[in-house]
Amino acid sequence: MASHDQSDQVSDFLEGYSTSTALLKAWLGAYSVGVPAFLFTHEKVLAKLSAQGRAACVAEIFAAAIALQVFVTLLNKYTQWGVYARHSAPKRINWYTNLCEKMSEWIWLDAIADIATIALLAWGSSLVFSSLVAK
């Protein structure tokens, strides 16, 4: 009975992690796409960014942020498929599934990507805000 309770608790932890991950990915994606969409569809904002020579830089920073999140999402997708293939019937055990099994425990990949994305978004946002308040 104790192992079943522990299994339920582990499932609850995984569900909490999955929910938090999905929320963070959604927020990062929405911000990475939404801010540039807003900026580049408002003529006055775009004119101010362009006059200061920042429009292209801001676009590149936000594009890098979304590209980083897409890359890590693809990496996680194919890693999880490898883990699934390794543990499903018929079991496929080869160099790819072995690597995926190891990579599935490398939380630092996600942490670096998330921190780098947040840093890019903060940088891009600070360029925008400083441009908008500049005289």
C-alpha cells in the first residue's frame, strides 16, 4: 500500500511539473510573439524604434527568444519519443534510445534555455522601453 501511495505522490509531482512547464512555455511563447506583433503594428512605436536604429535589433532578439524555445521543445519532443520507444513494446534499445534516456534527466538543458529566453526577452523589452521614453 505504501508504494502505491508513493507512486500517486510521484505522479502528482510530475503533473505539477508538467503544468508549470506548459504555463511557462505558453507565457514565453506569447510574450516572444505578442510584443513584436504589437510593436511592429503600431506606426508610432515602430517609427520611434526605427529612428533610433533599434527596430531590427529588437526583432532579432525576440526572434532568438522564440527560436530558442522552439529548439528546446523539439529537443524534448524527440527525447521523450526515444524514452517511450525504449520502454514500450517492442522495446527499442539502441544508441538513440540510450541517449534519450540520459538526456531526459538533463534538466539543466531546459533551465539554460528558459533563463536565456527570459534574459533575451528582458533585454529586448528594455530596449523597447528605453526607446519609448527617450526624447
